[in-house]
Amino acid sequence: MSQTALRRSPSPDAEQAALNAAYGVLAGEARLLPIKVTGFYAEKLAAEAAALGHTRGPLHRVVYPSRERLDQRAPGEVADFVDDRSNMKTASRAIVQKYADRVLFLVTPRCAAHCQYCFRQDVLTEMQGDDPADLDETLAALTDHVRADPAIREVILSGGDPLTLSPAALDRVLSRLRALPQLDSIRLHTRCAVFAPPFFDKGDKIGLLAEAGVRLVHHVVHPYEICDRVADLFHRLDRAGIRQYNQFPILRGVNDDAGLLARLLLRLDEARVRNLSLFAPDPIHHSAAFRLTLDRLFAIHDRLSAETPSWINATALTFDSPLGKFRREHLVARDRTAGTALFRHRGQDIPYHDLPAEMDVPGNPAVMLWRG
């Protein structure tokens, strides 16, 4: 579909429908996740579109494709920058290990909704056909792997989204992990709080999380995702004694503004959710619409650090890689002409392709914070 045709769309809904159709073709060709939005999140999108008069607001960019998502490509993009496949240490694709003391378990490929910026699109697309009935098999492989390696002290449940499991399946997973005395921590990453709060009330999932002592890591990316219902859920989780954390990427056109980030971090702090990291989006295929240059990432992080109190700014700017997480302080060299950077962490070099400066058009704060 031509850009001229898109520009001539008669209404915001028609414009987005045309983009969705074009994205559907691209997703099939490039192994991207299909569009998937919950009814709960759709209500937020409707309010945003009504206020702005278009579907180019920050929450829309989270779940629906933009023109830039379809058209922009940056140098150095790859299918899987963190290279999960190279860290799959067993025959099961669900078990990923980058660190000696922890293992990642992709417990399900299913999410409540699909984020356009998801860094694991390639692997999850490959796993979409996996039968959930194989959970017992993959769980057995996980427990065997952990028992065989006494250095492993933590299991991280991810996916997909583990909170999309049925209460019975979640209970099986947590019960098996609780039976491993060598584990000090069970961590679970989820977007269900902002996409589908009712998932927490299917059965007694909150009780299961509390009983297992799970460290619950949310992925809230924008302050408008924390409505009264989400805030109430955070408080219920807190009253249940569940330790809550958050981490999220800085996304162009969604939250790439220090003032907006400060609002989000304050909202999380008020809800007793501790933010761990601000992530740079991975340079994967068709991610350029969300990425920022290193210079602008550093400038936003510097401003956030300079203008907010410690309970807001005590959060690291972090990158991910096949070797694990690294931070801005691990930058050792840059070639601005070539658009490349070199980070060094744990004695190993990590090459990184920066986003070309001409592609980094900042998000408009008036649009990203349309409520004022």
C-alpha cells in the first residue's frame, strides 16, 4: 500500500485499518507477531483517539503499527539481537541461560496482547504453534536442568506472559519450582496488569504468587497505562505481600521525554512498585520506529538524573545482548562516521549499531502527554 493512499485515508479509523492491513502482510513475511489487543486496553485507546483526533498517540503506538514501523529500517538490524537461541542450553527451546546463577523459562508463547516493540518477536513467532499441553514436559526439563546445576539460584518465568496460564497450570509451575531447595528466587515478568487485570483474578493467582514468594516484574511503559483499576491491582498485590518491580524500554513516540518518564516513575513509586531499569530498544528488524540514538538516550537519562529525587532517578539505563545486560558506563569506543559503538562487559566486546541521527525524530510531548 502506498504512502499516498495512507495519507488520503478519510478518517483516523480508516488510516489505522490501512496500516493494520499492510502490517499483516509484513508480519507474515518478516516473522513479526500479529496485532492483538485486549478489550481493557482498547478502552484506553478509544479515549486517546477521541482526545487527539487521530491514532498516532503513545498507547496506540504500543499495540498498533505506525507508518514508521512499516517503512523505517536502520543499519545493523538483526532478527534476534539478544540471540536467545544461542543460549538455549537444553533440547527444550523454553530454557534459556545467559548467567551462571539464573535461568530463563519461556513458560508460554502466549501474551494477553502484543507489543509492537517486543524484542522477542522472532522467537515467539516460531513458538506460536507450540501446544500448551507440553507444559509438563518442558517443566520437567527445567527442573532437571536446575537440579543438575547447583549454581542456579533463580528461575525467571517469562514468555510470552506467564500470567496468561490457567490457575492450575500456574500452580503446577510454581509448585515444582518451590520444591527445588537450591532456589533463592522465583521471578515472573508480565504485562497483564496493564493489558488484562482480570487475569489476576482467575482462580487465586494472587494467592499463588504470594505463597511462592514470587518477585513480580511489570512492564509499564507509560503513565496512562496506570489507570485507577491498575493502581488498585498494584495495591492489592502489595497488600498480599508480593514484591513488585518494573522495567521498560524508552520508546520513541511513546515515552521518550524525561518529564514523562519522571511522571511514570512517580506513579510506580506511589503504587509501591520499584523500577529497576530503563532499557534501550534492541536493534531488531523493523524496530527503528521505536529506537533513539545513544546521544539522546544518554541526554534523557542525564536529565532524569539531574531533575528528580533519588527514589525516581535511581534506575539504570540498560542494554541487552547475547552476553546479558550491560549499561551505558560500559561504552568504550564510538565511530560516529560508521554509526557504531563498542561496549565492553565481563571482559567481552559487544558491538552495537547506533540509530542514524536523522531518523531520531523525538516524540511530541504534547501528544505523548495528551491529558496535559
